[in-house]
Amino acid sequence: MSVLVTGSFDLLHSGHIEFLRQASQYGKLFVGIGSDASIAELKNRPTIFTQEERLFMIRAIKYVEDAWINKGMGNIDFAEDIRSHNTFIDTLVVNEDQDFMEKRWFCGDEGIRYVVLKRVPHLGLPERSSTTQRRYYD
């Protein structure tokens, strides 16, 4: 089974790693990273780390089979990549705050299983989010 996770992965932290670890339990894990342009449009601010830096960091994580920069824009910036990528994706995993109807519809139309994970920190570690971490950069 091949699993896709998407996101910006700016300000990479232990919460991201735990999410990727959990997602990898569903199959070989692939990660689609939002481009700098897509994130700027969605979040109305630039990224801290460039898409190339974020791609490098994600690819270095042991749970990740491979990663790429998504070609599209918006909440389903990964749609074109799923349709054109050499890897067959049969499961999309998101966390609760990335659970959007357009993703559910897309997966339904494409016959892709849709899994929503709760945000749970790794045992013994504090809860982390990019939103709370960002205050150190603003």
C-alpha cells in the first residue's frame, strides 16, 4: 500500500515527525510538499524555509519513502501529482486540522482511501504545532 501525506512542513518539529510515523503505519509513505507560492497564497505569508530546504528535510526522515514538491495550488495542490506521479497512491492521510471536504471529495472521485489522524504528540514529548512555533520567528 502507498500512502500520501501533504503539507507545508515549514518549521519542522516533533509533531510533524510523529504524524509521519503514524501515517507510515498505513503503508509506504510519500510526502507532497506545498510549494512556496501555494503556501504564500493559502497562509498569506511566506515560508520560513524554502521548498528545497523543506524537501531535503522531509526526504531525510526515516519514515518517508520519497517526497516531492506539489505542482498545484491550494488545499488540493497534490491532485495533479497523484494523477501523474509514477507511484500509485491508495491512501491519503491528513491530520484533523487539514481535514477539508474538497480533499474528501477528491479521494472519493479517485477511489483513494481517506484517513484522518488526531494530533497526538509522541509519548513523553510536548504537543507541537507550526502555529505555536512560528511565534519565535515573527
